[in-house]
Amino acid sequence: MFVRKMTPSQSSLFGEIDDLQDLTFIERPIRRSLKTAEEIDKLTVDEDLNDIERAVYLLSSGEDIQRASVIINLPILVRQNPAETFRRVVPKVREVLHVAGADMQLAAAGSFLTILQDDIVLIQTHTHSILQIVLLNLDHRDTVVSSAWLETLLSAIDALPKETIRQEILSPLLSKHQLSQSIPARLASCRILGKVVGKFESSIVKKDLLPLIRSLCQDVEYEVRACMCRQLENITRGIGLDHTKGEVLPELVELAQDEASTVRLAAFDTIINLLEMFDSDDRTCVIFPLVKAFCEKCFKGDEAVLASLSFQYGKLCHGLSESFTDEQHLWFLEFYKKLCCLGLQHENGHCESQPYPLELENKYALVRRNCAYNFPAIVLFADPNHFLSELYRTFSSLCHDPEISVRRTAAGGFHEVVKLLGPNVHYIHKELITLLQDDSLEVLDALLNNLQETLELATSRGEGAGPESKVNIQDLVPALVAAEQKAASSLHWRVHEKLLQCYSCLPRVISGDQIYFRFFQRMFSIITTNNVLPVQREAVRTLCVFLRYNRKQEQRQEIMSKIKQDLAQGRSYWNRLRFLDLCDITIDLFSKSYFCKHFLIPALELVSDPVANVRYKLCYMLPKLRSTIRPTEKHLLQQLEFCVRKLLCREKDKDVVVTLRKTVLELDKMDITEPYHKRHERELLDQKKEKEETLLLEMELLERQQSEAKLAGDKQSEKKQRESKSGLSGSKGMSGTLSGASSSSSSGKEMRRAKLARSRSLSGHPTTPKMTNSDKTLKLKDSGSCPGSGKSPMLPLNDDNLRPHHFNVASSISSTPSSSSMPVLIRSNTSSSVDHRSNGNKDTQSRKLSVQRKSNSFGMQSGRE
């Protein structure tokens, strides 16, 4: 009826009428797929049967799914009734497996492995029946099924006694190695030999098994020879060092020269894994020529083997390095360089891939990637002191490789290279900048895994060797900024989050001014504009770390005001939620007093927030906020209690009310349930944080005093220059120096002031509180608290130049009882050469200053006369 009323326009919208009618037949196949009454009767089992009888009945006349269920639960039956299970159920399972499919075969292999490994079988006859089933199915026509049964047997060998292995496994094995057997059977014999050889003494292995091993090593099929070659490692460790040289080494040498590349590769891998089993003579006379010939042959045309060779190259060099001569050492190093440039051509200092077929190009890229993986091992092999002359160009080539996978691997091991180079880390500064600015985020992601360690090592090494031995910070900061912008503009937010996490090490790497002017505003922008919550929270954490180690009060005040204005009082509730996240982080980073002074009140003010989500989060955080308030701070406790009462009286949101009730109960139990030792640990940790914050304030005060002293020193130097010019003009004409009573009185004051300053500087006694700027400058200069060098005794007002002096003050403060365990908070980026020069010239500068003051005072006195 509905179809007859449809208009042509409706028909065009919903499709043809015939198509709609076809939809009515969809349910018919579903009804046909249901079980009929006869099928249900077949699946029904008498409830009076016990487990053994039910298993026998299902294996005899049940469906495949029921038989598979019995086989899967076979270990349970063995645990409950082992005797009846092996007498009645296991023979039925053996009969079913003759005609069973692959799924049932795989299930049976897993069940028998569980029975053999769990020590369920206690009688030898039961083990014999299981092993007979396993050995019988090793020759299954399905390779997947036969492999599963073989893995079952190999795993069971570790749990079987020696006599059982000899009788049940080795006896059938001796007949399966013949050439009349199939290739899968001979391959299974190779793997079984490699497994059982560790169960017997070396004499038994040499007498009974070595003839069989030699026969399989010389099999006509290369798959069998390669499989047996890979088992020679286990066999060598089983027979010991005494028989290795005479029994195994000749076979390895012959297999390494095999016509099949698969066999040669297996021999090469086995030789590398057994290098410690050979003595020095064997390494020098046998292994080295063999490996050298193998490398040369692979490099000329065997790319598949070359990939494996490049992957094992680092292990090979270290295994043979003790036996190398200088010539052999150089040959292996030069061969590695060839592998790193395989498939590339260098033009104008850049690496470009040569036109090869796609398959060959991928093989060459794999070789170079393996070389990048082994580069730290090759640096150790070549000696890090020779890095610049031997390996720098190779490392630069890997970092600029056209393949992303090669650059990603080089970036992943960059921190290892930095560790090995030590004071010569500045050699790879350009490569670090290149990888940070790489076009691929995969490369940046690999570099970020250990970027914090890399930056700290790169900026802390070589401090005693001068500024040229450290990474150039001026290039590093723009590279870090560009990397963050690239990660932010992509869809890979996890890379962005990881990079922001790495930013937390910047206070130990660069100066506070660089962080303030280059990174603070960017952190605020990410917090307020980014749409990914994990990225925002990581930016909040990084911002807190930056604030924690900032030493300038003006900058901290500006940051705090921006936090309160943009986050705590932000127009978007999303920003206010981020402010609560910031409070959660600052509780862990800052001391209780600092948090209560700057963050607690803005957080409690959110109790009146119009958005329920903000109030809900605040309720959740109330116990943590309460833990920051000391019992003596009664006014803060009253404000917290007022906020809780306000929420209890006015809150209407159901979720907030439920959370608030739980929070109130938790607040009541806080002081009662917390153990004393945990509370004591928290107090000690808070005292440590407070001492660190006090140290930062003292460093800031010293920095401010030094800046004021520098300004006063500049004014004093300008004044001296003017006085010297006036003295020169006065020597030409005595009449020009006499300027009247007012000028003479002022010059007398200056003379008395200079004499007073000179007497203070020479006596070394503390000055009076009323002190001019020049007196402060002279006192700082004479006491040596402000280092200088050359003609300008004052350091320029720069955060990097102030750092060494701050740490000298920090070390003196740490010797006092109040701060005996004060850590160094922010590392210095400047060398100690300035301090050394200032200490060396301190006495001469004071003498020069006193002489200058004497001459000036006498000049003024003579001028007045």
C-alpha cells in the first residue's frame, strides 16, 4: 500500500520499487541458519554422564566443535582423573586426529604441550603415549600443522628427563636424517638435534650425534644445510671448547664458502655469535680471512646477504678488535664507510641517491639504516679521539641521508654518540641542528626519545676547554623553536607533547632570559589556543618548570599576573580548568608557602565559577589544596572552610554535590588517617623546596646588586674621564683652573670623599649605611665579589655571565647550617676563564684604583691651591 502511494519523486529518492521489495527477503536466510530440532538433538548430551564418559561420547559421535572442545579441555581431564583419561580419552583423541582439520590439530598440539610442561604426567607410559602422538603428526601434510607439532616437541624437551629423550626422541630421529626422508622431516631433525644436544655430555654428543650433524651439514638441499648451520651454535656450546676447533670450525669454514647465499649467511651469523669460543690464533688465521672474503663477495653483488652483514657489523668488529693489526683495523673501518655510502653519490657536500631499480634501492637503504644503527659501536671501535678525522663525514652523511628511515635511526642513536665524544661534542653540533629541523616528524620523534640527555650532555661537556668546545646555544634555541612549531602544525600531537616534555630541561641548558623571551609566550599560546588536552597539560607543566627556575623578580611577577589574568580569570572555562591543572602541578614543584602566597586564593575564588565543570574539578582538588596549608595559617584555613560551606549551601549540580560530599569526608579524615612518617617526609621535602627558593632569591638579589654596581662604575669612569680632561686643560694654563669659591668648595668635598673611600678600601672595615654609589662600587671591587678583567673590571649585565658568580655564592651559602644540602638549581653556560682572570688580576686592580684615587685627589688639591 505504501508503494502504491509513492510519487515518482519519492521513488527517485528512495530507489527503485523493485529494490525496496527485495529488502523483504533479507530475514529469510537468517531463519534458515537456525538449528533444526534434529540438529539440536544431536548436540544434546545426557546430563547423567560423568566427564570421562561425556568426553568419550563426544569424541565418538559428536560434532567437530564438540570434539575440539574436548581436546582443548584435555589438560583439565588429566588433572582430575589421569588414569582414566589416558586409558579411554587419549586413544580416542589419537583416532580423531587422523581425520581432523587444521584447527583441531593446532588445539591438540597446544593441549599436549600444556600436559607435558605442567608436570601433570607422572607415569612413563603416559609420556610415551603423548610423545607417540606428537611424533606421528610431525609429518603432517600441512606445513602449519607440522610446524605446530614440532614447536610442541621442542618446548617439551626442556621438561622431559634425559632417558625419555634418548628412548622416545633420539631413536626415531636417527632414521629420519636419511636422504630418503622428506625435506620437512630432515629440517625437523636439524632443529631437534640443536635442542637435545644440551641435555647430554660432550662425549655422548661426539660419539652419537656428531656423525648425524656432519651428514646434515653436507645435505644436498641448501635449506637443510642452512638449518643445520644455524644449530651449530647450540651444538658448539654443548660440546665445549675442547672439540670446537677440531669438530665445528671446519664445518663452519666449509659452509661459509657454500654456493648458496642462504647457507653463507647462516654460517656468517653463526661465526659472529661464536667469536668468544675461538682463540686468538683462530681469529687471526681463520676467521679474519674468511670474514674479509665474505664481505668482499657480498659487496660485489649479494645485496640480500649484505643487509645482514651490515646489521651484524658492529658486533663483528668488537668481537675481532682485540686480534686486529693496524692494517686489519683500517680495512674494517674503510669497509664500513663504503657501506654507509652504498647507493649514494656526493655532490657539493650533499648526499643524493643514484637511480637504481626500486627493489635494489630499498636494499641499499636497508644497509645504510643498519650502518646508522651500528654507528655508536663503530665510534667505540675507531676510538672517539679520532672521530673528526675518521668518522665525522660518515656521520654527517647518515644524518643528511635522503631516506627517512636512515635519518630516523641516526637520530635514535644520537645520544650514544654524544656520550662517546665527551669533550668533543661540539663536532656534531651542526648535525643536531639538522635533525631538529628535519622535514620528517619521524626523525624528530626518534630524536626526542633522548633529547633531554642529549642537550644536557651537549651543553655541559668541555667546559674546561673553552667556549669553542660546547654546542652553540645561539643556533640551538631557534632550532628548538622551529621544531615545536613544526610539531604544533602537524596532526601528530604525541610528538608535540613529547617535545614539550623535553622542554623541561631547558633551565639546565640555556639562560633564563632566553627562556623568558623565546618560550614563555609560546607556552601561554599553546595553553589557551591548542585543542589537544594532553598537549595543553604538558605545556602547563613546562610553564611551571620555567617559572620555578626563573631568577628575575620582574619576570616572575609578569608571569604570575599573566597566569591570573589569562587562566584564573580567563573568559573561557577551558582556561580556568587549565589553571586548576597548573595548581595541581605547582603543589608538587613549589613549596607550600610559595603556593599559598601566589596560587591558593585565585584557586579558591573559582568556587563561584558559573561553569559546573570548574567547580567539580575544584571540589576534587580541595584535599590537595588543604594539604598545602599549615596549621598556623588560620586565615587560610578559614577561607577554605568558607568555600566549602558556600558550596554546600549553594551548589545545585548533582555531580558536583556528590563529589563535594566525598571531599568533605576526606577533609575530615586528613589529619587523622595520615601516618606520621609520611607527614614527616613531606615536611622535609617542603623544607628542601623552600631552601631552594630562598637560594634563588639570594641569587636574584646578588644579580641586582651587581647590575647597580656596574651602572655606578660606568658613571664613575665617565666622571674620571671628564676630570682627566679638565686636569690636562689646567696644566696648560693655571689661571683657567681657578673658578671661584663655589668650585673650590665642591672640589674640596670631592677630595674628602675620595680620601674617605681610599681609607675604607685600604682598611677593609665595613662601611657605614650612608654610602654613595661610588663607595659601593669601590667596596665591591676591593672585596673581589664582582670579577673583572682588563680595563673594564665589571662584567656586562648578562645572565650567562652572572651564572658562575651565582654558583660561587650558592656554594658559600650551602656551607651555612641553614642550607647545608642545597643543590645546584641551574647550570652555568659560561666557562671559568673569566673568573680565573678576575682572581688573578684582583690585587693589581685594587692597587690601580688606589693610585688613581690618590692622583685625582692630589690634582684637585693642587688645583684649589
